[in-house]
Amino acid sequence: MVHQSLLNLPKSVRSRLGERFHVSSDHMWLVKNFLKHPSDPGWEDGTYCLCHLAFRNRADTGSLVADTVNVQGDHRVRSAFYVREKRACRVWRGTDLLFDEYYFAKGEPFSITARFTRATANNGQALNGDELLAALTNEARYGSYEIGAKPDLLSQESWDEMSRKARLSRVRSS
């Protein structure tokens, strides 16, 4: 699934937010665009509930979901999780995907080399699962976190703001 990051904001806004939330320019792609796209993936509560309706409705329990960010044409896997459970959406429509833990980039990210359109990516285009899993389980490249745990590369300030904005977006959507 292709998601937004702070890189999707105008440069002046990125710069201001980077200073305020202690995010270096190299790490902008790791922070959710909490101004316009704050909810998914829900690292803070283990819920994927508002974005990509068709994909959420089709995903199977046990599926590995990769959260990717376009960084100047390079689709990097920022995070990933296994779907533990599906349930009726509590805040909008369709199905929620629930997870207990997630992987988050902390070193050289996995890049998707296959060419695809945004539409096919957002409908859950299959990746080479073996290569992705090898990257995710490489401790130099990705960390494994329980829901609610802040990834190593994110500042506490950016984590707190993303979590706050995600909670607010789910309340507003219900």
C-alpha cells in the first residue's frame, strides 16, 4: 500500500514541521503525513481502518501488508505487519485489519523494484514475499515493535503528534 509521509507536504511546511518535531530531512519519509493522512497504518493502536477500502476488504488473515512511501520514485517499505484479525469497521465502512506488532525501517529500507501504478499498488499488488521477509527480519534494516511502541528512528515529538492526530482522525470519521 502506498501511503503519504511528510515528503508529500510543501517544502516550507516540511521544514517547519521538521524543526518543530525534530525530524531530519533524511527521515521525513518515515513520518506519516499527520496533517492530511494521519490514520493508517495505526502503529499506535494496531488498526488499519480508513485507507484503501478495496484492499482492506480483500486482505486475508495472516497476510503480510507492506506500507510503502514514494521517495523520488523509489518505493520504500517503511513498515509492515501481519493481519491478525479482520472485523467490521468501527469508524467508517468496510473491514478493519488488526495487528499486534509491526516492522519499521531502521536501516537500509527494502525498495520495490517492480514497476506498478499507484492504483495497482493500493489494491495490494503482490511483492516477492521471500525477499521482503528477509529484509524485515534483518535486524540491521528493520526493527520489530509491539503496537504503541515508538520506532527507534522517530523522535518522541513526531511519534506523539502522529498518535494524537490518528486518534482525532478516527473520532472525526465515526
